[in-house]
Amino acid sequence: MGKKKVLKQTGEEAIKESEKVEAAAAKAGGRTSGKHVVKGAVYIKASFNNTIITVTDAAGNAIAWASAGSLGFSGPKKATPFAASKVVAAIAEKLKKTGLANVDVFVSGVGSGRDSAIRSLANQGFAIATIRDMTPIPHNGPRRPKVRRV
């Protein structure tokens, strides 16, 4: 196969390469990543299997999202309150550039991470204006089975 050639980078080349990487990251960041947003909405979906949090601006355009699975939690650990608080911490880290301060919270689902996610949002410095439960509730439910005849 032969010997491999090792290239050494000079300081100027390293700076140029880092500028290219930063420009590509800024380009891939999305159209709302650099925008300054004051008011937004936080959607928390807490199921028995996972906790997903999406942050949007006032128009409904998604700014950032994270889930317990995307942070590396696996299996039943994804639906725990600890995982939900870590998801909120990751969201807060993503939103530092946008300057989001006032949020309306919409909670959906019956998972155990819903309460801790709201508490973590308040602890991260977000001013929560409203909290609304959007969990779907059946009014009558499905049709009952027929009576068994023996």
C-alpha cells in the first residue's frame, strides 16, 4: 500500500479553513437562526416514549427543536423528567442568539416530562405568559364491542 503522506497546516491555512466552516454553518443554520425574536411559542409533546420540544416565533415558523432521543437518551429513559429538563437546557442553548424572552407554552400528551419541562423553562429565564394543555380528550370514545353470545 505504501506510506501515507502527512500534511502539516500553516496558521493562515487553518484560519481560512475555519472561516469556511463557520460560513457553511451559518448558511445551514436556517433562515430564522440569525433573526432576533422577542415573543414565541413553545410546544411540548410528552408521550410515554419520548419528550419533543419545538420553539416557534409568533408567525409559527420553527426556530429550534430538540427531543430526548436526539440528546442520546434511549429506551425508557427518554420519557423521564430528567430527560425533559435536559431537552429544555439544549433548547435554551440554541435560543441564546435569538434573544427569545416571552413564550406561550402549549403542552400535549400525558408523559411524565411535561411538568419538569415547564419548570425548566422558567428556570432558564424565559418569561412564561400562558400555559395551555392541548392533550386530546375523547368525548365519547370508540364504539363498544357487541355482547358476547354463547
